[in-house]
Amino acid sequence: MDQFFGLLTAAFDRLADVLLSPTHPSNRIYWAYLLSSAAVAFCVYLAARRAGAKAGTKVESDAQGNFLQFLFPKSVRSNPSPWLEVRYAIFHKTVSGVMIAGLSAFGLPLGHRRPAADRRD
């Protein structure tokens, strides 16, 4: 029973690590990095709207709509590839942590057992 609770604790710890990864500066998705990238993208969005309004070219069509539509165009949202990345980042990292904890919780005691013929009392 202790092994089960150890496995459950390891699963929750792994899930917390995955979900709280934007709070660790060593991660690529740290909140400050995301915020600075959004600020740069907003400047590009404003420049594209100004250039498109003056020229009436394709640049205007790229910057049509609001800022969120500029950041996440329909061609990206409808593509399955980004959603696969999200699933990998959250689900698979959590599941792999649980599997490693499960193998160590149940596999290590089995590896330490020796057959009765090999034991010397």
C-alpha cells in the first residue's frame, strides 16, 4: 500500500512540475520570456498594420483582426501539429514520470529478491 501512495505522490509531483514550469527561469516557457516575446510581437503587429494601411498590400491582410488573431492565425490553430506539441508537453511528460516512478516502486523490490536456493542464512 505504501508503494501505491508513493506512486500517487510521484504522479502528483510530476504533474505539478509540468504545470508550474512557466515559473522556473531555467525553462524556455518562463513567464518573463513569454511576456517579452508578446511585447515584441505586439510591436511587429502594430508595424504591420501601419504598413498595410499605407500600402494596402498583403501586409494588411496578415495583420487584420485583433492581436490574438495575429499571434494565433487560423492556419496554425487548425493544424494538428501544435496540438500534438501541447499534448506532448503536458500529458506525455506527466505519464513518463509516473511510469518511471511505477517501475522503480514495483521493480526494485522484485530485483532484490533472490531465489531460496541462492540464500545463505
